[in-house]
Amino acid sequence: MKHALSLRLIAVLFMLVASFENSRAGSSAAPSNNPSGSGNSALMGRVRFEGAAPAHTRINMSTDPSCAKAHAGAVVSDDFVVGNDGALGNVVVFISDGLGDRSFDVPSAPAVIEQKGCVYQPHVAAVRANQKIKVVNSDNTIHNIHPVPANNREWNKAEPGGSTIEESFAREEIAIPVKCNVHPWMRSYIAVFKHPFFAVTGKDGSFDLRDLPPGEYTVKAWHEKLGTMTQKIKVVPGESKTIDFVFKASGRPIS
Ligand SMILES: [Cu+2]
């Protein structure tokens, strides 16, 4: 008898949890009721490079022996990160148009960029407008971080070994070149977005934009050397749409 009662209790609890989950799914399916503007659709896919991948540029760190010492072997540039089957890394894939006047909360956690072995990590960072950007110098040598934006306030800060600075960008910009005035080979990019629907591809070339409201969008893929590709898409409620971007070795837009 006691056993049957507890079974019934478990069944009731299960139904309560299930109905709670349904109501959550229901609210995210209707972006007009959702103040954060997020939805339950998704956009995923892969970026590939077709043709012979350009040779890596070798970086000479001999002007600062502490930098050279941090690497066991040769250091090469991160501009062309090509994985299996032409998968292309360090590409920023993002929604460039179609979100209307939705606004999105800025994450309270900072984005972190590290200077390690006299190389920026990640080589391509993507952050939100007004999100804190923490730049960490993990080396024993002095660095400087000097982004050169076209649409934002320029900043230029010295960073003694082991120090950290915090900064931000107020406006959307894809993407801001970043230098270190001490080490001329140190180059990276920061893409700044006013919404959360962006991704930077890794060596597998894949991207996955979640919680996208259904709608019609312009989607772009940006690469520092190969330029920008554009596609128009439509996603319906609950849909996980798959698209690919293919940059070609010939006739490519070099920026
Ligand atoms: Cu440096």
C-alpha cells in the first residue's frame, strides 16, 4: 500500500516537471513574449576552404629571446587554420541582418584574451558590445595591446609581465585588428557584436548558433585574409537549419 502511494507520488512529480519543461519550451518558441528575444531555432554548419591551402608564414621571434624560448619548435601564423577535408578555422560566422530591434542582455562574465608565448590566444576573438574584455599577459616579458578599430574608440595599453587589463568596445565592428607594439608579429582580431548570434570556427570548421528566433536572416562568414561571404536564410520555429560556407582558393576576395 505504502509502495503504491510512493509510486503515485513519483508519477505526479514527473508530470509536474514535464509540464514545467513544456511551458519553458512554449515561451521560447514565441519570441514576441520573450524579452531577451531568444528563440528555439538553430543555425549550424561548417566552413571549408577549397583548393590548395596557402603555406603558413613562419614567425621569427629572435628579437625577444623570452618569446622564442616559450616554443619548442617553429611558430607559424594562425591566419590559415585548415583541418581535415578543408575545414577552415578562425572564421567568424554571424547574423548580420534580420534581428530587427531586439535587444539582448550583455553577459556579465568578461571575454578573456591571453598573451602567451608572445602570441594572442585566441587569434580571433568574438565579444559583445560593452562586454568586459580581460587581456591577460601570461608571459614574463612586457606586452602591449593596441586594437586599431574603425568604428570604436582606440585604446593602447602597456602590459608588464603577468599583468591584466580590462577594456571594452561600445559598437559593433567585424573585426578589429589588434597589434602589440612591442612584438610586431603579434596580431589578432576582435569581432564585436550587439547580439549573441555569432561563432568563431575551430579547426573542424563548425559553427552552431543556438536559441535563434525564427525569421529571415542575412548570415555572413568573415575571414581575415579571405574576406566575407554572405547567405540569406529563413528559419521556422524549432528548426535546426544547416548551411555551409566554402571559400575558394581562386578568385577569392582578399581584403
Ligand atoms: Cu607583445
